[in-house]
Amino acid sequence: MTKTDLDLQALHLQYGDWYKDEGMLERARMSGDLYPYSRLFRPIKINNITLKNRLVMAPMGNINMNEENGRPSSTMLAYFAERAKGGVGLITSGLIPVSQTLDPTLLEKGGIGYFPRLSGSRSFFSGWRDLAEACHNYGSHFFVQLTAGLGRVGNPECLLTHKKFPRSASFNPNFYVPEIPCLRLSDRKLKKIVKAMGQAAADAKACKIDGVYLHAHEGYLMEQLANPAYNRRKLGRYKDPKRFGLDIVEEIRRRVGKDYPIMFRINLSLALQATYKEEMETDKVLKKFKNERSVADTLAYMEDLVKAGVDLFDVDLGSYENWWLPHPPSYMPPGCFESVAKAAKTHFAEKNVRSNKGLEVPIVAVGKLGYPDLAEKILRDESADMIMLGRPLLADPDWPKKAYAGRVHDIRPCIGCQEACVNEFVHGGKPHCTVNPRCSFEEQFPKEPLFARRNKRVAVVGAGPAGMEAALTLHERGHDVTLYDEKDSPGGMMHTAAFLANKVDLRNLLSWYQTRIRQAMSGLGFYYYPGTVASVSLLEDERYDVIICATGTRERKIDLPGFERTVSATALSHNPDLAKDKKNIVIIGAGPVGSELAFILADDGEKKVTLVEQLPYAMKELCTANRGYLLHYMEKKNVELHVASQITEILEDKVRIRKNISKTLAKPFVTWTPVLPDNVNNPLAKPAQEEFAELAIECDLCVSAIGNEANTDLYDELVSNWCAPEIYKIGDAFAGRTIKEAIHSGYRLALTI
């Protein structure tokens, strides 16, 4: 094995149990021990420009942040300007397609696209010129990310809306609906895309954009042409997997000249063999992709791309079939792709690879790097030349400024939930952020909230995420705030979730909120009473102007024989010893809470952990990346998962379930095909049949993870007794849903009082 070889199988195993290593957990600490960050804030030259630091904003997708015709909207400009103000050296856009006329998956009904556009008309230029200038005003450079298309990972609804099949490098199944084939793009059409990429690059240069960034990883169209897993062409120019990418770079270089930066995004490996092994031989979808590009072939391809004109790369692993790799959730380790970047950097050093400008070709590290000490250490260890931050800059645009000033504990941490930055646009929204309610709403909400016209005395009951966010924002606006909570420390249900060993990012957020509360208490007008039940009489006696109920949820109970024998997931999280000597654990409910619990409990090889889910899918609403990770590694840990199943009785030593065993149901651990949203109809799907069987499962501990219900008792009593002129309920007390909705509701309500 050479120094540039990657042991993909070892990485795959590490990703499933990294949190057992204290050293890995330490990497995710927001400590500031390595301050000052001399490497992070060292300038670097890329072609003809010099970036002020080594920090790059990742392409986070700007879907639905544009006007209907594709021109960047004022929302998009404000979003990028905010990150430029925060001090990042290089900003990259989300993917911008150039092949709308050739890739039918890019357009919706009426020919409207949900991606921003650059190519094709000068009517787009003004938005892009304004965007570039907004970044330049604060000393940041801006690259636009161009994509040749989506291909087999595009929306297959084009077959219904446009009567056109999706397209790909070869005859490949569509990712979302494998029954729909993707037809092969002809060489003639691919040459048109090459020309369109060159034109888009020339347009970008005309718009004062500082460089182009080519989207060639994760199984999108450029990757489909560049990887023999997807490209099985036998004839023509593009049977050579390298040719399409090289043609694009050469065409761009021809159109923009030698002094314009070109960045390239690539995965060193799809890592499908390392992920799935046996399934690659047996599954009818996966076995088509067995012949994936090797790491050695990727590195050779990268050398050729440099000769063609590429100036820098960022590198990762994975594809849509193992989507948790290119989109690492909170469950993945910090710095998960450091060794991937190091392999590329070492290879370039050994081969003395230089750009056409005679410069070293920088390698940008990606993958959970929002911890300043870790980011700095990766540069000091020469594992990479630059650091890419995506979600951390959505969570806190001022991450670079705060890191430079040594204010590490002030950085609002990303929690890797992907609930707002990814899942939101999957369901038709625009990307924003769970923990930062201003993200993508910068033009609507000023950074410094407006001072209240009249000071009010406000009581906030409940110090969970909704209550904490509301109380802190109200105090920032000049109100006198009293925060009550029954628990001894603030955090609410965050404590319950953060007990899991791999939830280090959530523990960082909890610590960040607790620090802000201590800071608020050190000044005037903020009072915090832990361990206090805020009764109606107490609140009425204090004669508050406003009372906000952020009282969260209570455990839901169901009418089930033996349910009284269950232990709630909340109780188990507060007292893990309840499971200490148990050998057969059954968890009712395979939503995120039950699945995360099963994942951790299964670490003990002596325990048999079983999940029982009433729906035909586990974690249906969870982001595909997060869901895929949990399903994949639960299966590796031998967790048993029964879907379309209902517990009928809980006995002292077993539970009885009624299960639909029909073979028409999807296999529960499939992660290479996603669950479609309820509002998307798959006309090719075969309806599930019913064939029930009665099963008995050994059980010495039954855990209820069936979810909670909103606790509105206090709110209802306050309202009925007219205890204050203004009474509100927010967060889980209103809907009992997600931490995103809790934080956002607390912030937005606080702005109106």
C-alpha cells in the first residue's frame, strides 16, 4: 500500500463507531486551544487571485432563492453578502445548471426551473453582477458552481410533465424511481453541453465573478460520464470516462483564457463496494454500478484535469446511493474526509503536480470541519491546503471573524441535522438553517434586532430551545425577561437527545445556549429561575405584560395491553442504567428517536435490539442522508427492524406483534433508493399487499419511542383566566415537531413583542 492509498473499508467501519474513541470526540470540541489560527488565516494564491484566508464557503444549493426566470433574487444576494461580511475568503454558489434544454429533469411544469440560471441571456447578468460585487465589498471572492446536469439523480416527474425520459451517460435506472430508465445522451448532445459550459464560464467572467467551480461528484451528470460505474458506453468519443470532463475544462479555458480560476469538485471514490459489498452482487440496482472508478484512477484523472486547466480541487467520497457520505450528518465523525484530502495532496506532492500558472494545486478539505481547532490542525498537519465550510456558515456567518478574534465559544454551532439546509428544499422550500433563524431571511430580519418601542415585562416558561431563543432575543431587544424552568439546567429536550454518545454537535449547541444565558444574567433585565414550577398563581401575581409558554411536550401513551411495562425513551436517556443488564430490548417506534436509541444500544454486542414500526418505512420524514446512515449502521450492528408491524401485547418476557409479511413491501434496510414524499405519486409502484403473521419477540425491556404530544395545560389555564394582556405558546407546546420549528418560533415571536 502506498502513501496515497485509501483503505475505504477501514473508513467505512470507522464511520459507524468513531464516537467510542475519546480522541475523535475531542476533535469536535469548540475549544480554542490552538488559537491564534495562523494557518487558517494565511492568504493563498489561486491562478491570478489571492484569497485573504484558507476558508471556503461550500456550495449549499440555492434552490428557490431566485426569481422565476432564474435571476438571483434579493434574498440570494443578502444571503451571500452576510457570509462575505462574516469574513470567509472564498464563497461558492450552489449548483447552476447549463443544460435545461437537454436535461428534462431540470424543468418543472410550464418550463419553470427551481435552480438559479446564468447561461443563455443577458437578462440574468444584473443579478450575478450585483451578487459578485456584494461579496467583493467585504473582501471575499466568489466562484459560481456550474453543473452539466442532474441526469439519473434528477426528478423523474419529467416523464409525466414533459413526456421525456431522464437522461444519463448510459442506460441507467433513475435514482428516485428505479423502474424509470434514463436514456443515453448522444455524443452530439454532450458536445452541446460542453459548449454551454464554456459559454456559462465566459458569462461568469463578464459578470465579475472571480472563477468557476465545476460540479463533478456525487453521481451527478459529470460524474455519470466520468465513472465506469455509470458510463458503460461502447462507442463514440465519450466512452472514455475522462473525456467529457477534460473537454469541459479545455472549452472553459479556451473561452476565459489562462488567467481565470477553475475549481473542480470530485469524489476520490463512490465507495459503493466498501459500503455495500454483498448487495453489489445481488441487488438489481446496485449490481449495475459494480465497476466504480478506483482511487488510483481518480488521482490520474485529476492530473489530467490539471493539465487541461484546473487550478484547485475539493475532494470527498460517495454518491446518492450512500448519500450520508457526501452529505455527512451529525452521526458522522468530525473531519470525516481528512484522509481523503491527504491522499490527494500527498499524490500531487509526490508527482510535483503544478497548475498551468506554475503554482501548487491546492486541495480543499471537506466534511464536518466546523470546529476551529480541528480545521487549523488539518492545515498544520498538511493534510489539506484549504478548509471548506458549508452548514457551519449557515449556522453562523461570522464563524471566520469569531475564529480570527479567538471568540470560539461565541460561534453558534451547526448540529448536522440537515432538517432545514437539505430537507427543506426537498419538500419545496428554500435552504435555511435549524439553529440560525435568520439564514436565508437576512433581508427580512436585521442582524441586530430592532429595539422595542416600549419595554415590557415578559415571562417565558420553559427553557428548551424555543424558550431560550425567545428569552434571549427579547432581552436583546430591551425587554425585562424572566425565564422559568422545572429542570435544574436550561436545554429542555435537548438534554434527552444529547445524551447519545454521537450527538456531540447537539451538546455543543446546548453549551452555546447555556453560555448565552449566563452572559445575559450578568447584565440587567434577565432573570433565570431553574428548578421552578411556574404556576398560574405565580405568573398572575407577578402581573407580567406578556407570558410565553414554551412548555414543550409530554409523553404520549397508547391503549395497549401491558403498556405500563414500558420505559419511555426520555426516561432511558436520563438513566441509561435502565438498560444496563438487559439482553433483549424492544423499541416501539422507528422514528429518529427510536432509531438513534437502537443504534447506540446495539453497541453492546450482548444485547439484541429490535425496532417495531407501524409504518412501512422507518424514519420516513428524516433527511435521506441521516436516515441512510442510521439504517445502514443499524443493520451492521444486527438491529432487527420490523416495519408495517403493530405490537398487540407487552408481556413480562416478550412482546407480541402483528406484522405484514407480504413480499410486496420494501425491504426495511434499503438505503440506495429513497422514500418519496407523500405528495409525489409513483405510477409505477406496485401497491403493497397484506399478509399478516403473529410473532412473539423475547423482551426484558420494552422502550416507548412513539413520540410526544404538545403540553398546553398551562397555556390553556392562563388564557382562560386572562392572566396577562398577551399570552402565547411556541415550539413543541404548539406543534411538538422539530428543534428547527422550536428555535424559529421563539425567535420570530420575540421580534414582534
